[in-house]
Amino acid sequence: MEELHAAALAYYSNGSPELQRLAWSFFQSMDTNNEGRISSSEFYEFLQQSGYGWIINDPSFFMKLDRNRDGGLDFYEVLTFYYIVKTRNILCQGCGVYLCGLYFTCVACFDVGADHHQGTYDLCAACYRIRNFYHHHTYFLPKIV
């Protein structure tokens, strides 16, 4: 998650004023009580209402974003989430968890996808290990997000 946080800061710092305004508006839309930080209940309510329910499959996602472990998300921690939803959306095809860090991708699907702008077939390490998937290709390699 640290790499994603660094990328999010770079994305924001080098972004246009419009992108920066949109990121701030995204944060404010979560902060329903206007405290300047996002509680876990505000976060999960936002996910449900905004179509980001796929994150709920990872119950520790909020804690992963909360870098200083204070129980709430400040603007820069939410900025990491904003960056993720705007630039990355990789889910495990086995269990549906958001893939952050090491995961496995089907080599054949990756090659075809790159040539034809199609999606890849990706698995978390746990699903790959216990074969919690059905797929027509068998050769997977690890990747890191």
C-alpha cells in the first residue's frame, strides 16, 4: 500500500487544478459529519452508496488505507483510495477481493489482453494456492500492484 500511497501523492501533486478539485470533492463527499476525517462507518456507507461495493470483499481495506492507525482517514489517506478507484480495479476472480500487492495473473490472458485491450484473469495468492478458480488456461505468473 505504501507504493500506492506514493503514486497517489505524485498523481495529485502533478495533476491539474481540476483533478485536485475532484479529489477534494471526493473526500468531502465521504465526510458526512464534516470533521475533516473519514470514520470506518462513513467509508463503508460511501462504498455502498457509490458503487464501490467490490471493496467490501476485503474487510481490512480500511485499515490498509489508515497509514497512521488512528481509526480514521485523512485527506491523503483517502487520496490513496481515490487513486486506486480511478486507476486500478483488479479483483481476484476466485473470491472477489481487491488485489493489492502480490497476485497471480494468467499469462495467456495477459498476452491476449494487451494485444486486444481485453481484461486479464487474476487471482489472489490464497485462491491460486488452493485452486479456488475455474479457468481454461493453467500458466500463471506472480505480479505486484
